[in-house]
Amino acid sequence: MDRSKKSYNLSPEELKQLQSIELELLIEFDRICRKHNITYSIDGGTLLGAIRHGGFIPWDDDADVILNRDEYQKFLLVVDQELDEDKFYLHDLNRTHGYRWGYAKLRRSNTEFIRLNQEYMPYEQGIFLDIFVCDNVPDNYISRCICNFHSFIYRKILYSEVGKRTASGVSKLIYKILNLIPEKTVKNRYAHYVKYRNRKSTEMVKSLTFPACNRVYGYKRKWYEDTIDMKFESVTLKACRDYDEYLRFLYGDYLKLPPIEKRKVHPVSKLTFPKDN
């Protein structure tokens, strides 16, 4: 399927096949983490799906895991020796030229899953698992708000490669100006910012360059460190022990199905599956 530059929502058959590959990625990520005692949790819609549906939310087209920075560093130390390079590869802000997201993606080789308006990004875009990484943020609310503003600026600078093409009016101009900052400079400054944020431990953490779900601008560290085994589809993955508290924080009444018009899907311009799938 290739409908470049046109908004296209996946068919039920495509969505089911996509989810089967995302499950492969979840299994591979879980295998590595268990082998090397790396603590993580399924996250967002993936965790919600596990609780409410026993697996994928029927209309969900992505999969998410989350872990704190020190656990992610442990993952980076072993991922190259562990991954089957014929089937998987990892994209990370500091490992991948042109990659401009503050979270990593574990991808399936010999596939394509290109979101609308990202066709020009200079790297392979296989079907992926989002790996969100949390850094320390201040426990004091005012300081955390300031931290959130700084993180917002970094997010917009990184996003400018997309924003300069997709935004309009004043926003487009601002993104064009931000995009003049060299990629290497942005990434080096952001790496220093991450190091600064993690200079001391805090009770609150956040994936810095991902928007907060509410104005708390932070999440409890324990949600990502205290985990249990949880059934997801036909496998067992790791999940937040206090999933009820966490999901209520994220979604409110999470057991209630949203109306059809609010069931989030991502427009896609290209999707191909591996021949051996």
C-alpha cells in the first residue's frame, strides 16, 4: 500500500497484520529486558489495551513501552549484541542521523510504516515499537513547570524538520527559523540537558520531549520501577503494578470506551509487510 501525501487509515486486515508485527517487537524487547534484568512497563494505549481488551485496543495502530533513563542505558549496552539484525533494528536520537524524536523506536526490518508528512525523513521507517525514556524532573511543581517549558522548546526544535513542511502561517516561519540550528548542535545540547536533569534522583520523572497528558507535567517514578507480569494477547509482558492509579491519571475513567469519533488513528502514507510474515 502506497498513498504518499494522502491521508489513509488502515483497513481492518492491515491493522490486524500490523499489530501482529508490533507483538513481535514487544516480545523481542521483553526478551532482552528479562535476560538482562532491565525494568520496563508497557505504556499508554498498550497498557490500557491489556487491561480493557486483554491485548491491543482494536483500533490502535502502535505499541508503547516505557522505562527510566538508567534502565534504558542498560538496554543500550546490550541491544546491539542481542538483536537479530536480519529482523530488527533500533533508532535512537544519538544513534541515528536525521532522527529527531526524543524517544527510541525498535523497528522490524523489511517493512515500511511511514506516517503522513514524514516521507522525507532520511532513515528507514519500518514498523515500530515506541520506547519512551523517562528522565528526572523536579518534585517542586513550579520548578517542574519551568522544566516542562525548557523541554517544550527542545521538542519544537527537534520537530522543526517536520513542522517547516506541515505548519502554516507564523508557525511555519518559526519552524523554519528553528530548523536553521544544525542537527548536531541540537542533539549535543539536548544530551547535556538530559545529563543535567538526571544529576540527582527525584520522585517525579517524564519523557522530556513528549507532551504531558495533563498539567502535572510529571509522573511517579514508581509507576515505571514497580512492575508485574501481565498477559497481553498470547504473551506475558511487564506492566505497572499500580496500573489502576496510573491509567486513571492518564485517562480518567479508562474502562469506558471512547466515542467512535475520538478513537485515535494515525494517517499513513506507506505500509509494507515482510514477505515472511
